Amino acid sequence: MTPDPAGAAIRRRLADAPVGRHALLEAAFAGHRLRPGPAVQAASVCPPPGSPQPRHLPVVATDREDVAARVARLLSGLAWAIVTRPDRDGLVRVEVPRAVYHRVARALSGAWRDARHAFELPAVDPGAAVALWRMAMLVDGIGPQRDMVYLRSGTPALAEVLVSAAEAVGLAPVVEHVRGGPAVVLCHPGEVHWLLAQAGAGEPGAGVAGGARAGAGEAARLWATGVSGPARA
């Protein structure tokens, strides 16, 4: 695979973005999108005869260490989460102590349910919309080019939430129906640069303002003055 330094730098900034007041929402998206498979859950909750009960149980399974590390940070206000890499499947897992697993699982399920309802309302918290897309971009990548975002949502329901969140901040997502579930795409470079800036992954000299490219500081100024989203370039 050809190295992609620019993409790696964007992922690193997304993963290292400060944990804000929407931490549980980000973690809930990851928990919904990257829920461990039934076999993994069964083996963890009910280990084979003669095997000891595990001290920790998984809430997220992914092949990306940066995703797992961020989810563990996001859960720090809820539980002491750890990141493990089992040998048999190569997946990186975020696990929480067995004693609090059900409490964490209920919190993530409740946060995701609340988010789905919130993004259906006329007035949406822009910070929540950006937080949702931050984790979505970290989980699925920003696209084959730096000037677009291409997210494989997996299910129509998840695609619908992503579309609602994007539209709430003035973006114009497109849904592409592909094998394996719909993909949600941002095609306008100006929108992508603005969203990356808001998500904490903007690059110097990238952003939008009135159809022209501007610095990330201008995107932040637009946000602060109440503009819901960027003008498309």
C-alpha cells in the first residue's frame, strides 16, 4: 500500500482532538459502528469450560489503533477503559471492567438513541454534529482524495443520522448506494476543509469563506459568529 502522509496526519489530528462535552456521543457512534461481533461477545461473556472469567469485556473492536485509543479516552469519564490486541483475530479492542460493562453498554446505547432523536429535531447542536462526524471520519477515513469525505456507513439508519448531522451545519452530503451499505459523501472541497477545521484536523491555509479558500481561523470565526456552515466552493 502506498504511504499516505497527508491522510495519516489528518487521522492523527482527529484522534488527538480534545475530548469535549460530546465525548459520550463520539463513543456511542464508535460503539454502534464497531460493536464486537456475536462470537466475540459470547466468548468474552461465556468463556469455554475451564477458562477463567475475563476481568474485562469488549465494547468496541476495530483494526485501527488510533480509533481504539480515542474511544478509550472518550470513555474515561465513565469507566477505566483499556486497549487490548488479542492474537487470534488481530483486532484492537476497547474493554472495560466486567463489573461495569453493563452500565457502560447501557450508557452508550442510551447516548446513541438520544443522538438519533436529537438529529431529527429542527434545532441541532452544531458541536454535536461535528463530534459525530469527527468520529465517523476517524473510523472510516476521509476519502480517496483529501478534498472529499467518503464514509461507508454500513446501514441506512446510520447513513440517515450522518446526513441529518451534516445538513444541520449547512453541509450538503450525498448518499451513494454501494455494496455493503450506503456511503455518505461530502463532495465540495470547501465543506471538507471547514469540517476538518471544526473537528480539530484542519491544515494551515485550508478552510472556506464565501466560496474562496481561507485559513482555518476564518472557519472558526464563521462558527463563532453563528454561521451554521460554510459556503460551498
